[in-house]
Amino acid sequence: MGFLDSIKGIFSKSPKIHYAKSQSIDVMDLNPKRVGPNQHILPYYTVASVELGNTTTKAIISATEMGSGKTYVVSKEVRMTRDVRPPKKGEQVFGRTIWDVELTKEAVSEMVRDVLKGAMDKAHLNVNDLHFVVRSTGVTAGFATPEEVGVMIVSLAEGCRMAGIPNGKMTPIMTKKQLPEILQDYTLIEKLIFDGAVTGVVPPTGKEVVANEMEGELVTAGLKIGSKWTGVDYRNPCISIDFGTTLAGRITNNGEPYAKVVGNLCGLAGAVSDAVVRGTDLVNKRGGAVLDIHAEKGSPNKELAKKYAEEIHEHVIIKEVPKGMERFGTVPVNPESAEKAGTFLIGCDVGENGSDIPELEKIGAKILKESNLPTLMYTLDIVSSKITQRLIKIAHEEGIINGDTAIGITGRAGITGEKPKLIIELLSELGIWDNVSENIIFVEDGLALGASVMARCMNCLGTPKVPIGGKRNGPCILSQRIKRQKEMGMIK
């Protein structure tokens, strides 16, 4: 089937879209001083997620109501990573983003401090109001050595400390007494221990398969908690796809009590669209992104958009990462480790490690010359949708997903505009699911939501009545986990 044939149904009746937009909460609900003597104080567990990405640096504060298991977003602070200050005299550059923004330990720490304090200030919260802080980064995709990654991890932690976060709020608890009294009844730390499994999934064994493995783990967890706002049971087996600047995600099987990671995604994602718009005069040639573009009224030329999307995809390579590769789509990879771990590694590239990005820039310039901004944006919607279809087609051909697999998508280049509708239409063409709409979710802030889940898992804060681990449509796996840990001698 040709590319144009594969999207012939995109103008049909709109499918049902399960979109989980971040649910907000009145920050005053987190303040016990505001609650009257006859009112019930809800047990909120408050977590800050700090992420330094290739395009944006974010601090997102979320709060999980432990009774219902639902997570709410309290506040956000988002800045462009390209605005990290330049190196000062005497500072050592330890790495760069994929857009070649130089990073020093001091500059990164200051950026992290500022976004975290910004998020707290917006919410009128202080350090004492946060129970845990999770740090992550997508910038490791552009790094070359483990030493560079190590400096980044230290920089993130130092930035949090500069914002006033003590080490105790970045490491797991040892006893339930370390939690506020209102949360102590919700920790299961006296029944089992944190054994590395997050939302019922154990990470691949051996050496790291991809540089952004933690991103894939957090995103999968975030999609699972985000699904609680939809009618879709997004548990194992599942595929998670994060369309940030770089591609992250994983595929799990339906093992119990813990599922295994049978697939990993890596390479370029939002960077594909960013490259197209940098060929226009709408954004800065260095570090410009789709996020910089403001919406413009008007109708897209959909036929022209389809033609240019096809031309763009001639430069987009999506395939199993070949053995012997050290990078794919600029991301450090280890295909040999993936094979040993039983993990199928799928990558997305533009040429070879971004070599065809200049060609995408030329196409972006042509689109605006022949048409308008709505046509350009619709082209990008088709491009991301087709990337999703190609990724999932390969995974299905390899037998690691099937009609029981739930699909979760997050990230700026995967959930905006017409992408959800187009993705559902294109996946329907594959014939894997009887009803794609009832097996797919689109979640805002997946990684930040995943940070809140990671914190809960590390501190054994569970909600057995609203499970996020286990199989789709299945029960909570708590009893199976306890049995497993006893058999392994991990607990008595």
C-alpha cells in the first residue's frame, strides 16, 4: 500500500479520542490550614518533576489523592533549553543538546533551580510542601560518554539542592515514619520492598539499551496514571510513545506479576518537525522549534500537505537498529545489549544520525512558498502520524504487539493539532485492533505524571483499589508481588 493510499480515510467521520489533558487542582486544597474542623483532609502526595530536555526545561508539580489514586497538576514552569546561559570563564562544557547548545554543570544547575523555584512560586508552595522530587533528562541523547551523563545527573541534583530540596526528598524512604502522618496508612513498605519494578514492569537486564531508558520508563508510568482520566485500561501489554524532541518509549508484554520490556524506541521525533519549520523564517535557524510558532487563521491545503508529508518521509528512516551501531537518530544505543536482554530496538532517524535535516529545512521553505502556515502545520500532523504508524507496523511484524496491546502517546509532537485523529485513522489501516479508538490514549505531560508514579513506587505508596500494574482488565498484583518477594527471600 502506498503512502497516499494509507491515508485515504483521514477525512472520514472523526473517531472517538481518549485525550487525558492534565487535570488541575486548587492549590489551597493541599493546605490543611484552610480545612475547617468538620471537613476531611484529603491525603495528597505532592511530587515535583524536573526535566531538562533538548527543547524545553520543565518543572511540573503534581499531587496524587491517595484515596482515589488520581493525579492532578498543581503548577508548571516551562523554559526553552536554548536559553541556558552561555559558559562562563573557567567553566567546562560537558555536553550539548542535539541542537548544539553548550552545557556546563553550573549553567544546568542554575536552570534547574530557576524552573523548580518558578513552579513552587506559581503554586505558592515551599519546599516543605513537596514530598518528593524526581529528576530526568532527554539531553543524554546527544552525549557521547557515561562520564557526560554522570555530570548531567549531578547537575540536576545540584540544581534541586540550590532550590532548597534536601537529599531526603530525592531518595526512597526506609520506614513509613519518614512520611507525613496522613500518608503513612497508604505506604506498603512494611509488607514489601521496592524491587525496581515501576507500574508492574521490570527494566531490561544488563547494560543500558538506550541512553534515554529512564524517559521511556517514566513515560510509560505517566501514561498509565493518565489513563485513569479516560475510559481505556492502559496497562500491560502496552506500547508507549513519547514524541519529545527525541523519541522515547517502550513495549511491554503481559507477564505477571511483572511484565518485561520487549521493545524500546529511540531516535528523533519532534526534531523532525522542528527541522521542517527551521527552513522557514518563522523561527530561529539555530534552536528554533514548532513551539515558537503562533497559530494562524486559515484553511490548510490538505492535498499539498499530503504531498509534502510523503516527501518528508522519504528522508525518515524507521527500522530495527542494526547490530554494531553506537548511535541511531543521534541517540546512543547498544543493540547487542538489547539482544541479550530480549528487547527489540526500533529507531527513527532522518538520513543517518540527522544527516538529512537540511533536506527537511528545504521542504519547510517550499511549503510556505507554495501555501500557508495552516498547510505547514497540517503537514507536520501527517508526518508525526505516519511515524507512529510505521513504528507500530514494525513492532507488529516482529510479534511484540497484538490486538490486546494498549497504545499510549504523549509529547508535543504526538498529541497536538489533528494528530490524534490522524493517528487513529492510520492505525486502523493496519487492521491490528478491531477498534483502535478504544485501545489508544493521548496524554498531556506524560513524563511529569510518570515522575509522580515513580516516586510512589519507590516509596511503596500504592492504591490497590485503583491498580496501575498488572494486566489490562485484570486485578491488582499486590498479593502476587508479596508472594514473589517471599519466594526470592527479599522479605520474610
